[in-house]
Amino acid sequence: MDDATRTELEAAAFRALRDHLMVQRPDVQNIDLMTLAGFCRNCLSRWYQEAAADRGIDMDKDTAREIFYGMPYDDWRARNQTEADAAKQAAFAQAFRENVGEEPPR
């Protein structure tokens, strides 16, 4: 397989994952994704931002999130996120440290 085809297939898989998380399963909470899978929608938007930076494209976190979420992040949160109890927050903090390598944002 040539590089262009591989890149097209990878991009299609990314779009399918994004659609699945944003359209098909917006009910799945980011905190649960991070705890179970070690990444969440915010991680995907951060990886998008990092890929842009690798190519010399200046993009801040809010812009990357808006591109990924298809709307401002706070709007998506208000529509889809629910409050997490103390046990979920503790599990998330541990998963964040293990997978991101730093303390989670407050």
C-alpha cells in the first residue's frame, strides 16, 4: 500500500471514530473513556493540536477542541456531560496521571 492511500485510510478511520464518539455515542462520558481506555475526546483534540504544531500550524487548545467537537467545548459539555461522583473523579485522576503523565486539570 502506498503512503497516500494509507494516510487516506487512517484519516477515514479517525473520522469514523470521531463520528462514533460525537454522533453515535455522545452519552459516553469523557471521564469514563479516560478511565477505561486511557484517552477521551479531549485527548483526541489535543493530538489534533499536536499534529498541527508538528506541521508548523499554530493552534491553541480551544481551537482544536472546537474543530474536534464541531462546536465550542463548553457548549458540548452543557449538552452532553454529566456530573461525576467522587469515585469517578478519583479513577479519572489516576488514569490521567498514568496516560497523560501529569495531574488532571481542575
